[in-house]
Amino acid sequence: MIIAIDGPAAAGKGTLARQLAEHLNLAYLDTGLIYRAVGKKVIGAGGMPEDAKTSEAAAHALSSDDLAADGLRTDEVAAAASKVSAVPGVRAALLDFQRDFAACPPEGKTGAVLDGRDIGTVVCPGADHKLFVTASIDVRAQRRVKELQDRGLEAIYARVFEDMEERDARDQQRTSSPLEPARDAHTLDTTDLNVEQVFKAALEFIRSSKA
């Protein structure tokens, strides 16, 4: 079983993907982490994430160890990830890694859950189940502020909202694999739902679509 989960930042797709993977005993891959690792390598070396040559070189040099690096969850790295992900060469370099994970899940798992921005449309278009998880930008910004504050970081709502708005625009307008629901994806709006309600709704969709 392959489950593809796409959606914008802070919509809840990562939490949902981890819950489904654990509940269904499937492997889990946060594909956004791959792009964060590339972005971190670029800015760590003093490069510009939007520079195609630099970001493509970082993508080709990426190793599994880079996915465990410290600092991958910072806003600076998130912004860099959004920029490198808009580079077609970067996406091409990382596509095989993601598809191999889905086709041959680690640890003997019988399937995988992947979450990101183009899983259902590009990475795994033949996935058994596709979900597009979204929420209003206001709610997503509030969630991100809380997340940052819970980690002991300073977070100003207006700045987080603006950064998220810019990131949404980049993700949706890029020419290579823009953020959009797959035609056969089930859209799950989490604006007014808590974590448990989102999980229940997703599980009901998966079970009903298996019938």
C-alpha cells in the first residue's frame, strides 16, 4: 500500500502521515526533509538556494546522513527548501530517491506513506490512496507560531503569515511540479479539525476507498 499526502505548510500532513504509518505499520518518508537538507547544505556553504547550479550540486551530493542533520526545522531552512524545490534539476535529482523508498520500503514494511508537495501528482501518481491536506492560511500561520514558541523560539504572527504567504505562492506558481491536488486526491480541510479528527477522517477515507 502506498499513501500519498500532499498539502501546504502547517496544514497537518506530517502529523497525519506519521499517524497513518504507525497505525498501518507502513514506512514513512517526510519528503520535505529531503529538500530541507538540500537547502541547508546550500546556505551552510554560503550559496544562494535559488541558484540552479549550486542547488543541483547539493542535491546530487545528498546522503541519508544529511537527513539527520541538526537545524532542519528552522524557518531559514524551510525558506531555502522552498527555493531549491523550485529548481527542476533538484527535483529530478531527488525523484529517484523518493520512488525507490515507495517501491522498496525499508525494514521489510509492506507499504509506505509519503508526504510532501507533489507526491500524488509526480512522485507516486499510481499511489493506492491520495490525500490533499489543507487549511486556511490564518490557521496555518497560528499553528506555525505555536510550534515555534513551543520550541522556545521567538515568533511574530505577522512575519510568519507573510513568510507562509510567500512560500505558498512559490510552491503553487513554480513551473516544475507545482503544489496542487492530484485529480483523484481526496481533499481534507483541517481548518476546524483537531489532530484526532483529521486522523479519523483520513482513515475512514482509506478504508472506504479499499472497499
